[in-house]
Amino acid sequence: MERTGWFTEAGDDLLFERYLRRVDDYREHMAKGEVSVDAAQAQAERVVGLLRTLEERLDDDTHALLTEALLEWALLQGMQLTLALEAA
């Protein structure tokens, strides 16, 4: 499989942003201003499945680095959620 970069050459355009534009289910939920428990659970299961598969393929150094990146990203998501709730 060909690798798709996560960032542009400038380093500022996340692949994630392009992915969200293609995900109809996500857009529908966000347009309605709601996310069902079932949808969130299904997404959690997809993420866990992908992470389990990924973890099996990583060498120890890459595993440590990705673990740190994921934890920092989770912290960022929590901070952004807190700011969004405070703004609402």
C-alpha cells in the first residue's frame, strides 16, 4: 500500500481534515448536533481494532514514540473539548 502523508509540505494540513470531509456519517451526526451512543461505540471499536493491528506491527522504539504521540494527542483533545464547552 502506498503511504499517504499526514501533512502537506508546509506541515500544516492534516490528512485527518481531508478524511473528515469524506465521512458522510460523521458529517450527518455533526450537522444534527448529535452523536448517538451506538455511533460512538462503533467508532471506539474501529479505533481499538486499528490500534491493536498497528501495535502488533511496531518495533519497540516506534511503539514508544507512537504511544507518547497518542497520549499527547489525547491530552490535546481533552483541552480542546474543555475550551469548546467553556465557550458554549
